[in-house]
Amino acid sequence: MLDLFQTMDPFLRIFWYIAIPVSIIFLIQTILTFSGLDAHDAEVPDFDGDLEIDAPFQLFSLRNLTNFLLGFSWSGIALFDVIPNKIVLVVVAFLIGATMVALFFLMMRQIYKLSENHTFDIQQTRQKTGTVYIAIPESKLNTGKVQISVKGTVHELEAITLGERIPTGSKIKVVDIIDNKILVVEKL
């Protein structure tokens, strides 16, 4: 096996020297991830620095370095005989490695969207606007219904008004909430 590496082109040997340990690290990371022992690797940088990025993951992490080197090395090996110019080969391998990191970012963004809290809290309707679905009478004793969008979801809620009757289809604004279940609205 060692003789095989000694007879290889130096560029190809470098790609293999990167690919083998990085593939082992990737395999270990994958096993740790599926066993639940990865401890949120992409959330904390692997060094001490001031890189404030508004994202649930960091650009400089062991996982991203592994993804980059995995794409870089294996594409260099796969394309070694296809691309004869070594500079072009390194650039293409670099771009494929960067694409691997970008795909990881996109995948992580979608996964973190699944963990967002989308539970409805009636307090989130305060100062929001909506539309009257069932007319709201002027009496505080009788309720109507309004439709209000909160976090991209339309909710149909009971509402009263302190003023005059608000007909169906009118635009309203929430001014208060009674007993955490009835909205007090005013016509816009």
C-alpha cells in the first residue's frame, strides 16, 4: 500500500493524505451525531475569537472544516484524471469544498426552522391588525369574531368593541385582551 502512494503523482498523493483522515473524522462525527453525542458542534466555534454572526451555527467549526476538506479532497481525487491542469483542479476542488459547506448551512437552517416555537399566545395579537369575520356588536356582552395573522398563521378569535358595531369585512386593530381569550378591538 505504501508503494502505491510513493508512485502516485504528488498532487494526487496530497488529495489522498487529506481524504483519508478527514473521511475517518467525518465517519466518527456521523456516528456521534446519530447516537446523540455530538453536543451541538456547529453552534460554538472551535477557537476563541470575536466573530458575531447572527446564525444558529458558526462558519469556523470542526464540522465545517471537515465538510470543506471532504468535498475538496474527494473531488480532487475524482477529477484528477479528468482535469489535467493542476491549478484548475485545485480551484474546482476548492469550489466543491465551499459548496459542501454552503449545503451544510442550508441544511442546518432548515433543521433549525423545525425547532422554532410556533405555539400560539394570544398576547402576540396585541396591537396587530386584522379583519372582522363575524360582525362585532356594540354591546360588551356579545362577541363577534376576527381573523388575525400571527407568525404567518391566521387565527379566528372572539372579539368585542367598546365603540359602535363593527361590520363583517372591516379592518380592526387589537387594543386590549380580556381574560386571555377575548380581544378588545377598534375599527381602523
